[in-house]
Amino acid sequence: MDKESTERSIERDFEVIYNEFRLRLYKHIFGIIGEKAGSLSATEYFSAEVVYLLGNPTVTEFAEYLNISSPNAAYKVRSLVEKGYLEKTQTDDKRSYRLTVTEKFARYYHKEDSYGRYITRMLEQRLTDEELEYVGKIFRRYIEQINIEKAKEKATGTETTGLEEKEK
């Protein structure tokens, strides 16, 4: 297989994996948010998850990351605080608030039952130790690339989507 065919094959395979991951994630999310009083909407779940993944951002950092207005962010945060899924803590300079997910959200999140853990267990059953080590190397290289892109974004104040090269 030539390099171009290999690249197309990897791209197709990755899309299959990514699409399946998203479908399972959405199924999981809709399964846990339910339809009961006080439960999270999908938007609220994603908002709380962003707070969790950003690691206790300020309200401004949350708004900037999602590229939403400050009033929209404040509305989302207020709703999540009222429902008990987020806490706001005033910063030392008293000019802003840090956001933290609560234990109530952590119970929803089920980090110990993550899809990543499921995939890892599946790979452990199907791959040799040598193959697992190689997959680990590929993942680490990918993470390195993600970190390079994040550093570029931070330095330039712009966000890359990965689609820029395709568009040229």
C-alpha cells in the first residue's frame, strides 16, 4: 500500500473509531441524565463536563473556551449551581469566581466507568504486549501533537480545528 492509500485508510479508520466513540458517549450521557426532576439537560451536562475538563476555570475562562458571551456563560453557571452540579468560589483577588464540579456531578460522570477504560480493557484482551506498547507510543505521540497545537493556540490567541490544512 502506498503512503497516500495508507493515509486515507488511517483517516477512514479513525473516523469509524471517533464516530463510534461519540455515539457511545451520547448514549451514555442520555442514559444517565434521564428525565427526572433536577436532572441535567444535555447542554448542562456538556457545560459541567467542560468545567471538569478545564480544571476549575473562572467563569470568564469557561465563556472564552466555549466562545460564548459572558451573560450566556453566567446563565449556564447559575443554572448548574442552583441544581447543585457546580460550585462557585471567589478568587483571592475577589474579582472573579472559580468553578468546580460537585460530588453530585461526579456521580453522573462515572469516570471509573469511562469509555477509555472499556477500550483499554478490550485492547488488552486482543493485542499482544508488544502491540499494546506500540499503541501506547502512538497515543503518546498524538498527545504530544495535541499539546503542540494547544501551545500554538495559546501563543497566537487563535484556535485550530485541524481542518485548516484540508481547506488549502
